Amino acid sequence: MTIQPSTNIANKPVSSARSIKRLLQQRWLVVVIALILTGLGAALTGILFKSGVDILLRWRFRLLDQYPSWIILPTVGIFGGLLSGTLISRIAPAASGSGVSQIMGYLRHRNVPMGIKVGLVKLGAGILAIGSGFPLGPEGPSVQMGGSVAWQMAKWLKAPVAFRRVIVAAGGGAGIAAIFSAPIGGFIFAIEELLNSARPVVLLLVLVTTFWADTWADVLQEIGLQPGSGGFDTTLGFQLEREYTPLIHFLPIDLIYLIGLGLIVGVLAELYCRYVLTMQRQGNIWFRNRLVLRMALCGGCLGLIYSCLPETFHHSAELKHLIAGGKADISLALAAFIIMFLTSGLAAASGAPGGLFYPMLTLGGAIGLACGFWVENLTGHVPSTYVFAGMGAFVAGCSRRPITAMFLAFALTKDLIILKPILVASLASFLVARIFHEHSIYDRQIDLELTTHDSSSIRIGPEDKTTIELDQSINQSSLSKPPRPPNQKN
């Protein structure tokens, strides 16, 4: 059944900003509550995701202490991929993939199922996949989980489609804010990547949601959902939490070195984009809609690869800490870059529910650290900003969003001095990457991942189907122009 838009709606479209303002005037208290609960939902799912992954990783390490890695890593990878793939394919196929492209597809009026069911499946399947060794990050699932929670809030609110799209984007940004403790980064991500909007009312709604998510995340961490990592203390209140505290010196000569770093990273970032997309295309060709087999085989392959490597590579989070802390030498940095480059592309090709921001940050930090060693050997100067500038530059080169990249890398140190070096390298990387291709990796992933969903026998209930059709019909009517009288001149 297709729901046709009424003649009144089609002939009298209302701008999204105006409809949102009217909703705020008429039901402002309900909207405020919806934004607060959206922030809470994004923070809660993000914290549960990180906690669940940590529990599985600790269990895997305990097994590694007792049995050989060549048995444990492939076995855990196979069973993790098998369980995660089964959960997705049987309950919510839209929960596979990175999560960012799904939210972007929804905001571009594609048939993307949303709601609490998708968010919960993304939560459980993502914990199983990443916890069993898939080298992906929690930020992509957090974006989709936050957007799904927001969509459900808007549905309960019976909000107009314009507000629904804004709150879904805000929920996605809230997921970023909760995972990275970066409310500004989440805000910029929602505006720059998801909405491409600068309307004041839209900015206000997104800003409130992302900051609420960061606040809720700090509180939830403090009360015990993920102890020891929050920025809120019951006696001292909210505290500034830095993941890393490097000693930063920024000199004028560093501008030249940072531009050079950005040029190198921009080329490598575009190569990474093409590699990941090629792997995903090949996965679609080889496996088509057999997601369970695809993820199980990829989990086993990843386990075999990591079982042949030193223990340092068995925990990707610890590897990232070594690189960001500057404790890795040049050989480890280059090895980390190569291994993460290859394995994260394989993991993405499997359809596993995991994000790419985390691998991007590790890859950028590794190449920044290696380039820093080379500059020191050639000139005797040690650029102390290269690691975090490399992180931001790699994200900017892949996402084509330098401002988002700058604030995500900045969130790791929360040191204002680091902002300018990151921005210089990010802009250089962004400009170089755009020479090779205009669109980001997420723009190019939309057709790949959503086409896979469309051909995967997605089980959409009658209520979901009606909602999707209603969203499409209202979106089309709101984007169409009122019919012009036949005699009206241009």
C-alpha cells in the first residue's frame, strides 16, 4: 500500500525551518523532553556498546593466556561473526555495515528501516563483532543507534517530517559526542556530514542534543556503567577529561611540515577509501546476501592474520594508545599502518557492524608518527603535533569533512594549541583527496551498503513499511514546488 500525499500538502509545502518553529511554539515542552531523552538514549547505547566490547575483549584475553593464539583468535572470530551475522540477518538486516551511511541514506530519502529494533540489533551485533576481533570502531554503530533512538522519539512525538530528519541527524551526532566525549565534534558532524544545514533553529536543536548526550555519558560513566572513564565526579562535579596529554610545541616552521604531512596523508586516505570500497564490492559479488557466511569467514581470516602477529596487535585499542602516546618506534608505526589498513578493509567488506573513524584515527596517527621520525632524522626538528595532526588529516581525507576531523582529533587532547596544527594538516589532506575524488567514503558507501540491504530480503513489518512510505511521500511533497499557473511567465 502506497500512501499518497494529500493535495493540500502537495500544493502548500511548508519550509522545514518554519514547520520546526511552529512545532516548538505549540509543543515546546514535549520537544525539549524528546531532545533530552534522545541524548540519554544515544549516551546509554554508546556506553553499553563500549562496556560490552570491553567485557568480550577481556574474556578473549583470558583465553589467550591459557591457549595458543592460533586456536583462540580464529575460533572466536568465526563464532563472533557467525552470531553477529545471524542476529542481523534474522532480525534487522539494516543493522549491518558502518551505520553512518545508513543514517545518511535515510536523510537522503532512501528506504532505510529505523527504530528501536534496528538500534538494539546494532548494539548486540556490534558488540559481538568488535569484541571478537573485527578491527572496527564503536562510533559508526553509535551514530546509527543514536539516530534510531531519535527516530523513535520523533515517531512518539508525531512530529512533522522536517523535525524528524533534524532529530535523527542530531541523534547521530549525539552518538559521536557520547563515544568520543566530543560534543562539539558531534555537533559539527551532524551539521557538516548529515544535514548540510546552517538554519539557526536546526543548529540549536542539534547543539542541545549533542551536549545532552555528552553530559548523560559522563553521568552514566560515573554511576558505574563504565567506571573510571567519565568526566563527572559526584563530589567535584564535571571535570575536563583528556585521553592524552602530550607536550605540544607549535613553531612557525611546523606549518610547512604540517602541509607536507597533509599532502602525504591525503593520498594515503584516498587509497584507503578505494581499497575499502573495492573490498566491499568484491564481498557483494562473492557472497551476495549470505551475510552469516561472509562474516564468519572474515572473522576466521582476521583471527588467523592476528594470530601470526605479536601480542601488541591483538588489542587494537592498546595499539592506538601506543601510537597516540608516542611510545611506538618507526617500525611499529609502519607495521600498525599496514596491518590496520588491510584488516579494517577486510572487516568492512564483511558487512560487520562497526565504524571506520577508529581505524582512520589509528592509521593517521601511525603515519604521522612515522613522518615525525623522518623529519627528525632529516632536519633535527621534532614536530610534536604530527601524531594528532595525522589523525585529523586521515579522517579529513576520507570523510572530506576537515572541520569534523579537526574536532574529533582535538577531543583526544582537549588542548586548544593543537587545533591549528590539526586544521592545517586536515585542510591539506582534504584538498589533495578531493583532486582524486569529490565524494567522501560515506557518500560512496551509500549505494553499496543500501543496495545490499535492498537485496537481502529485509523483513520490514507492516508498521515499518507504512512509516517508510509516509516519510517518502511527505519528503517528496515538501521538496516539490507549488504548481505554477499555466499562464504565469518565467
